[in-house]
Amino acid sequence: AREQTPRPGDDVGVLTRLREAVDDVARHSPARMTLVVFASVVGIVTALLSLPIATSTGQRAPFADALFTATSAVCVTGLVTVDTATYWSPFGQVVILVGIQIGGLGVMTLASILGLAVSRRIGLTQKLLAAAETKTTRLGEVGSLLRAVLATIAVIEGALWIVLFPKYLLIGYPLGEALWHSLFQAISIFNNAGFIIEEGGLGQYAGDWWMVMPIIIGAFIGALGFPAILSISRNWRRPRQWSLHAKLTVATSTILWVVGTLAIGLLEWANPRSFGTLPAADRILNAMLAGMTPRSSGFSTVDIATMTESTWFIQDALMFVGGGSASTGGGIKVTTFAVMVLAILAEARGDPDIEAFGRRIAPTVLRLAVAVAFVGATLVGAGTLALLVLTDLHLDVVLFEVISAFATCGLSTGITANLPDSAKYVLSALMFTGRLGTMTMAAALALRDRRRVIRLPEERPTIG
Amino acid sequence: AREQTPRPGDDVGVLTRLREAVDDVARHSPARMTLVVFASVVGIVTALLSLPIATSTGQRAPFADALFTATSAVCVTGLVTVDTATYWSPFGQVVILVGIQIGGLGVMTLASILGLAVSRRIGLTQKLLAAAETKTTRLGEVGSLLRAVLATIAVIEGALWIVLFPKYLLIGYPLGEALWHSLFQAISIFNNAGFIIEEGGLGQYAGDWWMVMPIIIGAFIGALGFPAILSISRNWRRPRQWSLHAKLTVATSTILWVVGTLAIGLLEWANPRSFGTLPAADRILNAMLAGMTPRSSGFSTVDIATMTESTWFIQDALMFVGGGSASTGGGIKVTTFAVMVLAILAEARGDPDIEAFGRRIAPTVLRLAVAVAFVGATLVGAGTLALLVLTDLHLDVVLFEVISAFATCGLSTGITANLPDSAKYVLSALMFTGRLGTMTMAAALALRDRRRVIRLPEERPTIG
Ligand SMILES: [K+]
Ligand SMILES: [K+]
């Protein structure tokens, strides 16, 4: 650490130089760094889950299942090829929980810091890059950002833990197990992970408001995403002061929840196989959950296989839209969806600008939205085609499974466990790409970042 | 006709005044006029098909089937609830053929004149509106436009008729029937109508290049659309001189055809139920047809029901994209698809502009493309949900049928005839909307055409 002559003000400690090296990579290709970090975390979790002590039987888990579970955990998806409650040992469950928390936290910070850099949003990124370049305010800036993220996580996961702990005591768990179960559940809920360690699943809590309401509320908040939560928490009494992003995210999330709840409630109200035999209040509770969790939480008190195909199709749409930007939710994101809807309204009205909440939205934002949605649809299409070829399953269950993986939702009609390994790898790749973000993936794989100086002459092809 | 004092140069004949009245409506709401004209034509054809003489048995056709067939004919779709060859009388078949030709011709002229006005393309519309306003060059302009459309139709339908007539003679049809069958087939092919009056369907011609190649070539040209055909025919030896629209249309159509042919060819090569038992050359022919006709022709020599579900899914995608703008093809149109792909490439590369063939494409074009694609996807989604609720069919066949109707393609896995009337009405509405064009429909139904003077301040929500 003394090979170079230190310049004035240089701190030549090893940690500082490592940090500078990482910053350098992040500045030149933040997307590629995100990709590498993510893949490494998945690799480590896969390795840990491949240890014999990770399973309850002490036998080594097959590679396809270890990789699938690791990807599902780190990408906070919740799709499982083996039952989390019975297949994995306590060690394995702790590994999964840590994977979920790293995936949720890591993606939150990386996605809000690096992901925003990819999408070229002005505020935060430029501040960060400027801080990195001047090397003076950098630590302070990054530190305060991380502190805000960590505070949010601690407050909300803590609140969920406190609410759920007495519930598990009441159910009859001993103190230690109640603490463990409520902690696992709290982390899984806020990170929209969809993993559960209840033997027999959540079906036993179908009418239990104390268990279900925390899932609904925690999933809603977790799926808002860090940029929205930060803006709201700074002005939580004055919604008019929220950023456009926060307003759009809250409004769209709420509308999708209400629409999903009403639609699924109507379609399943009289279905005796799903929740049609429960008391009316519990049917409403289950409809509220079924309308919320497709947008990436993935918890379900009702076996999806018992629902109607119409409900599946509505859930397909909700899953594809997903959660908020830089959230623990997946999909193409609610703002992407909202911007496209606003563009269509502007087009139909003949307005020159796309507008929302008294602001206009730049055409370049629409272009990014189109790219995200279109690439997402293409990935879902390619994944669906792959599973149709690799299995003899039909489109209804295949499309549901593929969108669930891409949107890191984790709901399933029940086909996951019996898929061939090849299909498990396809779904793993979808979860990974879906969690990383399609455009981050595209930027990470891009071979060049061409920028033209000369603008070409304009010509308008006919559309539609 | 003498109530007003004629101004100098005024022609006060009844026809002129009627033309002025129509022009006035067209100028103020061309979309609404298109809607009304189209609905009227469908209504008249429905009424004619409801006459007892329209069926071969002399019994009045049920309303749902008359409406469905009329919509399918006028919207050049080709989905049928009853067998065209056997259910309808010669009178009924003539009505259907006239409906196809009006639908194809009418939509060609109306879509190229009014549809372009809706999409606010500069060249043609402004010329037309200017001509209408000055009332001097109007007739000349419109006349030359119509003459070009009519010449195109006459040349291509005539060529198809001449090629197919001896074929039908060789098959063994008497002179009159050979003339009629080849005429029907020629009109059905060029208008991408997908209707056939061969008893037993096209399956008997699965290895017949003389019958299949005219379908492939005629469908390709018909699906290019009038603006592209006009630009190409003016400079057919100098592709560099073609309009950007023509270049994009030809390039995208060709790429989609090749990709579709290869994919379907591979998936069905060894499928004995579809064309896997034919000689290799005939398998290639059938793959070429199966790769072309989903983009809205709708002819098939192979029963779709015998193909793999993977093939259905590829055809779903091809049908959704559809043909060229202002063509006899449906779907969201190839240029819509191309502009979105180009936008994604620009986004991934970090280019400020969307570019193609040495031209840049304005952001407002992308906005229109997004609107068309997104509204199309929404309509397909709504139609699919409706059919899932109304029938107990599964997603694979329902999605195929709904996209086929929306994209006025006409391919079917075989469920059309057994659908309940409610589902037939849903598909009729989809065919109508799909043929009219989603944005024309939106503009026709729009209650206001708001235009702001003040621009709002800009703010960028996070996307993806
Ligand atoms: K999830
Ligand atoms: K057709």
C-alpha cells in the first residue's frame, strides 16, 4: 500500500483502494457490475444449499433444485421445486432467509443506485457520480442513502415481526420457534419473497385477518419501492409534495389492487373449490390478498390450482405489471405501465404532451417504458415457447408459471416441482433477468454505447 | 338547388352538395365517418345473408351466424361458424365475395385516406384537406389516388385469377365453375380474406405448389398495404428511393415470414399429425405457408388443431403483429412492431434518436406505435378473459381464436362453430375493431379533442 507516492488528501488504505476500484467499474458499467454481483450471490447461495447439512435428510440436494431455490431466494421470487418447510434443514432455511435479505437489500440499494444510473435519471445518479468524481462528499452521500434504505427496512420488517410474533405464540409455537417463524415471515413479506416455512402452507390461515392483513400491507409497502417510500416518508402528511414518481406509483398500485380484488372476488365468489364456501367477510379478505399478491408478493392462502382460468389470466396481467421501480417487486413496474396508459390517453385526446399530476413526461421516458415492456413481453414469450417445447403442459399453466418467474412473483398453479431440469433452468434464467431488470440486463450485455453526433433527417412511417 | 346565390365557380348540383356534406363530416371527424360507413356495410351484408335465399337449404340463417359471417367477410377475417362451401347458396357466396371486396377496397381507400388523417401523417392527408378546402384540385387528387388503388387491385387480382383459372380447369371443374372458383379464390387471396368455397377445405392441396404459391405471394403483396405498394411501384427498380414506410414494411414482413417459416418448419417437421409425413419439399412449402398466413391471410392447408401448441404460440405472435398499414392485413401492423423494436435498440445503445434506413423517427411516431400496440394487447386480453368466462375452453385455443379475430387473420383451432352466441358477438366486435384500427376506433369514440396551450413543467418518473 506504499508503492505509489500518495497525493495530498489521498487515503491509501486497502479498503479505500478497493472501494475506488469498485467505484471505477460502477461508473463505467454499473449494469455489468450489478450483473456480476448478482450472479456471484446466486452462486454462493447455490453452493451453500448444495451442502449435505442444508437438507433435512442430510442428503445433497440435486444441482437443479439448489440453483433454482437459490435463484428464487436471491431474486425474491418464491417459486419452489421442493417444500421449503420440510425439504431444507434449519441451516438451509437460514441460508434461504439470508439470500432473501441480501437479494432484497442488495437489489434495493443496487437498483436504486445503479439501476437508476442505467435509466439515466438525473437527480440521484448525477449526484452520486459527481460525488465519486470529486471524492470528497462521496462517503457522506452514499452513507446517507444507505442509512435511509436500512432505516426503512428495519422499521417495516421490525413492525411486521412485532405484529406476527404474538400471533405465532397464540398458535402454540414455543418461544424460540415463534421468534424464528415470525422473523422469517416478516422478512419474506417485506421483501415480497413469497417463501414460507409453515408446514402445510398458508391455506390454514385463509380466514385469519391477523395473519393475512400484515401480508397485504407489508407487500403493498415493499412493492412501492425505495424511491417512492423515501419521497413519501419525507412528506407523508403532504401528498401534493410527493415526487411524480411516488404519486404515480401509489395511484397505480392502488388502482391495480382494487381492480384485481374486485375482478378476482367476482370470479371466485361462488367457486366452492377456492374460497366460495367461506363466510362473506373471509371471501373479501381472500379476494384482497389475491388482488395484491400477484403484483409480486406471491403469498396465497388459496391453492391457485383451484381458481378459475379467468382468475389465472387476470393474475397473469397483474404479475406482468408487477411492483414499483427499485422495489422488492418485479414485473415491468407500475410506472412503466402508467406511462404507457398516459401516453395512450394523450394520443387519443390529441394532446401534444403526456401529462400526470400537473407535470408533463418527456418522450424519452416513454421510450424507456416501451423498451422495458416490450423486452419483458418478449422474454415471457420466449420462456413460454421454451416450456411448451420442453414439457407437454398447456399454455394456461405454462404462461402463469413463466410470468410468475419473470415477475419474481412466486405464485404457481402447482407445476413447478414436476418440471424437467431444463425447464427449471429456463425459469431460473427468467427469475434472474426479471429481478435484475430487463434494461439493466440489456445494458450489461451491450457491446457498445454508440453516441452519434450527426442527427439523421426525419421521416415518419405509418403506424397502426 | 337554387336557394343560395351561387358564388363564382360553384357547381350547385345535388351530387356536388352531397360530396361537400360528406367531405365536411370527413374533415371534422374522419374516424367517426369510417366507423359509421363500416358498421353500415356490415349491417347490409348481415341483412342480405339473413334472407332465406342466402343459404343452400333455403332456411333463414340464425342472426348470430349471419352477423358473424358478414363481419368476418367485410373485415376480411375468414373465421366462420358455418362452412362457406356448403352452408351458403351461390347467392350467399356472392354476397360474401362482394362483402370481402368492399371491405378490402373500402378499407384500403378509407384507411389510406381517413386512417392516415387520424394518425396525422403529413403528406397525403394535408394534400387532401387542402384540396377539399380550396375545392379546386380536390377531384383530381382524390381521383388519381383512387385510380392507383383500383389499378393495383385489378392488376394483382387479375393476375391471380389468370394463374388459378387453368388450375381449376385441370382439377376438373366445368368452365363456369372454374371461372367462379378462381375468381373467388383470387379476391379472397389478395384481400387476405381467408374465405374458401372448396368443399373439404384446402387440405387436399397440401402438396400443390400451383395452388399454394399464389396464396403465399398474393397474401404477401396484399398485406404490404397500399402506401407501401404505391411507393414501391413508383420506384420498383430503385429500392433506395422507396419511402421509409415501404422499406420498413418490406423488411419487417420478410423477416417475420422467414422467422415464422423456420420456427414452424422445425416444430412441425417430425409431427405426423400435421405435415410431418409429406415429402421434404412439400413440408417446406407448408412451412412457408404456415409462416406467411398468420400475418393475416388465414389460409391453411393443414388443420391447425393437428399442429403443436408451440406452433400455435408462434402463430399467436405473428397474428398479433399482422400486416402492413392500410393493407388488407390486420394486427397492430408491421411498422408498429418495427418502430418499437428500433426504439428498444436505440434505448439499449444509448442513441438519442430512433433510426432506420438512414432516417430518424420522431418520438411522436413511437407514441402512436405504443398506443396501437398497447390498446391491441388490451383488447386481446379483454376478449380472452371474456371467452374464458363465457365458455369452458382453455387458454391455448381461446387466445388463438381471439388474436385471430382481432388480427382479422381467420385461422382457428376449430372451436368457432361450437361457440355460444355470446362468444360469437365478442369475436365479431373484435374483428370489427381490429379491422377499423384501434386508434381509429378510439378517435371515433373520443368525446373531446382537447388541445392545451400551456405546457406543464416536466418531471421524470422512474421506469423499469
Ligand atoms: K415474490
Ligand atoms: K384473413
